[in-house]
Amino acid sequence: MASCFSINATALPQHHHGKVNYRSNKKCLGSVRNLVKTTGVASVVSAPQESLQKGNWVKLICGASFEDVVDIRNLSLVYTLAGVDCIDCAADASVVNAVNEGIEAAREIVYLRKPWVMISVNDDEDLHFRKAEFDPEECPLDCSRPCETICPASAISLHQHQSTTEFSHGTETLNLLKGGVINERCYGCGRCSPVCPYDKIRMALYTRDAAVTAELLKRKDVDAIEIHTSGRQTAPFEGLWDDLRNSTGYLKLVAVSLPYAGDSTISSMNTMYAMMEPHLPCLNLWQLDGRPMSGDIGRGATRESIAFAARLAAVEDKPRGFFQLAGGTNAHTVEGLKKKGLFQTTLVAENSKDNRSMPPSTASSHALIGGIAYGGYARKIVGRVLSSMQSQHGLARIEDYPEHLLEALANALDLVGTVKCYDPCT
């Protein structure tokens, strides 16, 4: 796999280069503050736990394998201003630092309560924990490079390079392709592999180290963990939980993410809850992962996540905890949930462990979905702005270019608002 560089978020330029209209920037930041205020972003005052209880919880998924700290910092800033309740990121110290830096930068612009910071880990092989890899020197020069075109994260970059090689009869100059996968940007969606005309790309799976994860959970700026599991076998989950349970006392939320695995899904969820419950000092949440890493594809991608919710709603013996949709979620998800009567808006999760502090439910018992997690789609709509900014100014803090921040925030508010039901007081 081609080597790649990494950049610390703290290494971003602290000042503009060249002539800058600071008066204009100050005015634009004022527009950002005004947009947050007039939109009625509830997170100015409400805590993440309240959003779970009301049923309008929103999580930003940075990506369990996405480690571009510059983008992650800026994404965290934008979506903190938009009022998300949680930001989910890779279980890596530098990534956690980038998320928290973005959150604090947002709070310097508008005073908001902090969203919870969540790290994602896996108990076994999982689509979210993999990277594409290939040797670019094995690629033919005349390849049309469909992998570059299809990659939603712009994580593949190829260019021609001349190389001089010595042979017994002399030297020869060869044209080769260089570059390859930008490791920190690849989040393992797998779209590049099937389009490669020469079958050169493979997906390398990995598992997060449990001991490293346990230490991360003890940080004061990590609030939650999400365990990705297949739901088909509970033994790997039990092993990982045994490794982590002594660190869960530092947390506000433990989430389990799993796909629909047929008729055994509910019994597996109940088995996993029974494993967690004796050492579960906080809230718990189930992430229903319909169609992983596909929300940016289009309207149809969200159908599987809604179908998962519908199956769960029809079952009486559900595990305790809150329920959240992910996998294929996008701007059409809430609309689809409402059509099925599954979006609970102000409904409290009656079977939550911490229901002593919750008022009784007044909505349909089938309206169990209390939150939405947005990943690829959320990154796409803001990522377009980040890409435009970087093409003009290079690596930069988005608050240093408030006109880009304003555009990115408007896009984020449109998405988050589908769940939060923002009511602009203009």
C-alpha cells in the first residue's frame, strides 16, 4: 500500500497569508452567530441526554476508519454549530483531539453545550474497519482510473512518475504510476474494488486494539463508545466487553451497532444486553445499521435502515435502551420514518434503563426511533464546501474563512433540522 502523510489539526495555519479583509470576516462570523440564533438550535441550552429522551437525537459519524484530522476538525466545528448531540470518530488519540478541537472552536463562535464525543471499535471483522490498498506501480498507464472517480472520500490519487532503473546493458527510464490510497482518508466503503478493471484493489480488514481503547475511555474528553458487531455470534462481543467493562464507568453512553441478521437479531441483542447490564453504569443505545456507508448514494439507500426499524417495531421482546438509525441515512430518512409511523419526535424511550427521570409516553408504541446518525451524507454536503475552501486556500481552519463556514453551516442545519424540527424565528 502506498505510503501517505498525516497532518495534526493543531498544525493548521493560525493566520491568513496575504491581504485579508478582517472587517468582512468579522461580519461573516456575525452572520454565523445570527444563523444559529435565528434557526433555534436547541443545543444552545439542551443536553445530549435530553435529546435522547425527547427523541430528536442526532449523531455525526466522522467514520470509524476516517482519520483525516483536518477534515474531522472542521466537520466537528460545523456540526457542533448545527446542534448535533454526539460526534462519533475513530478510536485514535489524534482523531479524538481533532474532534475536541473543532468542538471548542465552535463554542468560541457561539456558546453551546458540548456534544458527546464517541469512539468506535469492533469486536471482529467489520466493513467499517478496513482500508483499500493496492500497488500503483502495478497499474497500467492507460488505465482510466475509475477508482479515483468513484471514491466518495477523494482517498485515491494517482499520477505519472518517471523512474530510472539500472540494467546490465545500461539505464532505462520508465513511466510509472505513483500515489495510491491516501490511508487517513479511506474509510473502507469498498466502492473502488469492484470497478477496478484489473482487479488490483483489495480491502484490508483490521480490529481496534482493546487495551488502547480502554485507555482512551478514561480521557475526560471521551464520553461514549460504540461497539460494532455482526450480531450473528455473541462470543466476540463478550470478549471485547470483558476487556472494556472496567473503563465504562467513565462514560455517559454505550452504543452497540449491528446490521439486521435475520430472525436471530432480537435474541442476539437481548443476549448482548444481558452481558452488558451488570457492568453498565450509563445509558445504552442500539444503532440499527441498515446499509453501511451508503447514505450519500441517494434516496433508495435509506430503505434498508427504515426496514430494520420496522422489523424491530413489530417485536415485543425488544432489548432495553434507546434506538437510533444509521447505514444509508440521509435527507430522506426522517420522511420515510414518518410514513411508517416510526419517528418519535417528542416520544420518550419507555424501555430505557434510566426511565425514572422520563415522563410517560404519549405517542404510538411503534414510534420507537429516537435518533438518527448521519455519516457519508453528512460529510458529503459539508465536504463539498471544505474541498472548495482547500482548493482556494490550502489546508485551513474553516472559521478563518467565514463565508465558507456560513455555507457549510447552512447545509448542516438543513440536515440536522430534519430531526430537530428547527423553527427559525426570523
